[in-house]
Amino acid sequence: MELRSVIRSVAHYVPERRVSNEDLSKIMDTSDAWITERTGIKERRFVESSEVSTADLGERAARLALEKAGWSSEDLDLIVFATLSPDYYFPGVGVMMQQRLGCRPIPALDIRAQCSGLVYGLSCVDGYVKSRQAQKILLVCAEVQSPVLDLTTRGRDMAVLFGDGAGALTIEAARVGTSDPTQRGIIDSFLGSDGSGADVLCMKTPGTAVPGFISQDDIAQARVHPYMDGKVVFKNAVTRLIETATTLMTRNGVKPEQLDLVIPHQANLRINEMVRTQLGLPPERVFNNIQRYGNTTAATIPICMSEAVEQGILREGALVLTIAFGAGFTWGGNLIRW
């Protein structure tokens, strides 16, 4: 018998505050048509106040996921938290989840793979399960990005893209046989990175590579806000997402038509449509919700999973492919029997 990482539940939480493209057009030189044509985004969610943190959103999603699984916090053996927007410079948010949920003194760790946080997180969790170091695991992906956006015409290229939100999964080690292809769990993961793209999509300040960590000039020159070379990111994202999907399908003997659902990272609807077309998949086999939430970075895929379950699109036994590309550059995916 082998051990397989089975997803027992998924849940999400997003702030109630909706920010539409029309809302942004009132504070910067943009329009609904301009944003929709380039990204597919119609609205996003922002936290209601500066007092709401990444840990706050993550806790809401985590508690919902635990409830759906029928688990208590004392059942957990490990917490993995994926985010690029932690509450503090240090420590990480994983330990905050341990304290907030009232867990035993279990291990808690953070993953900084940006938009690839969920796929890296599932691969990490799978390693803990297969090495028999944990049996019941909580994976949380959460972001509060709105406070660092430059909500002016100067920063519009990035500001229109991002939103706040959280998703969480409970994953359990299950003993399974090796002959049944319908057995639930994470089948395979594929990850990659290319640090030569680190300066193409980044937020450099504050940081230890910056003289003085942060200065008034950094603030005045908008170096405290995220930066992206959109054309370079777009080209690399399409290439790496297709590479990831092809690699996972090839080495597991899966053809595109055998996939019940592909859940891509929600960075740009045009990227996801290009990937869908090149894989030869019909629209109903690819789940997107970027139109309503924007890019919630590490949280996009678990939010998609949660909504797909709620809508009856993602059912037990489905063969699911996740794919993601993010800053770093990082990328990867997971093949899962749901």
C-alpha cells in the first residue's frame, strides 16, 4: 500500500468590499473597456480597512475548510501558508495560524512562490505525506494586496490587476493500492523557476538589497509599489503554463480530453484563453473567475476550487489539472484525482 494526499475539503473567503472598474476610473485615467479588454477583470475585492490583514482572511478560510472536513484544529499535524503579503516582515503567517486556530505546537511554515503558491504548497504537502511526517494538513493561501497598490494613473497598469482574498484546503494521508487509476489524491506535481526574471515582476522596497531598507525617496518615486514588464510576463506565462500541462499529462499518460477540469492561476483571462486553445479544450473544461476577483495571487486557484465545488462543476472523482505562473519566475502544476 502507498500513501496518497487526498483533498478532504476546500473553502474560500473574500472581503465584502467590491471595487469595480468604474470605481477605479474615478480615481485614475482608465476605463471599464480598457481593463476588460486587456485582462478580463470586471471587479475585485479589497479589504474594508487597513486593520484587516492576510492572517485575518486566511483564518476565515481556514475555519471554513476545517468545518467542511469535520476536523478540529487539534487534529492538524502541519500548517502550510502560501502568501506574498505576510502580516509582518517576520515571522511568517503560518505560526499565526497555529496560534489563532488553537493548534498543538505543530510545525508551521510559509511558502513564498507568489502566484505559484498553491501548486508549490500542494507539492510540499504531498512530500510531507509520502515521507510520513504528517497525516492531516491545513494549506492556506491568502493575500491582502490592496494597501501596496499605487491607486493613481501612475500605477494603473498594476493597480487594476490585483485583489484580496483567501482559500484553504484540508489534506489527509490515505493508504491506497497502486492499481486503481480512479483513486483520489495528488497524482503528480511539476515545479520550476527562473531567477533571471526576478526583476521583471517584483516589489523591491522595502528590502535588504535597497540601501537603507526604505527611504522617503523610495516612497516619492513609487518604488514601494509592485512593478511588472507585462509583455515579458505574458509571453513567459503562456510558455510555462503549456509546458507544465504538457509535462504532467505526458508523464502520467493523460490526454487533454481525459481532463475533467483545468484550474489555471487567475492572472489574465487572455493568458488562460491562449492556454486553453493550445491544449484544445472546450471553455467548460477550464474554470475562470478572474472577472469577479482579479488576481488574488496565491489564493486564486483555491478560490476557484471552492467555487467550482459549490457550483457542482468539481465533483469527487474528477481528474483535475492546476497550473500557475508567478513572480520569480516560478511556475508549476498538480495533477489531482479529486
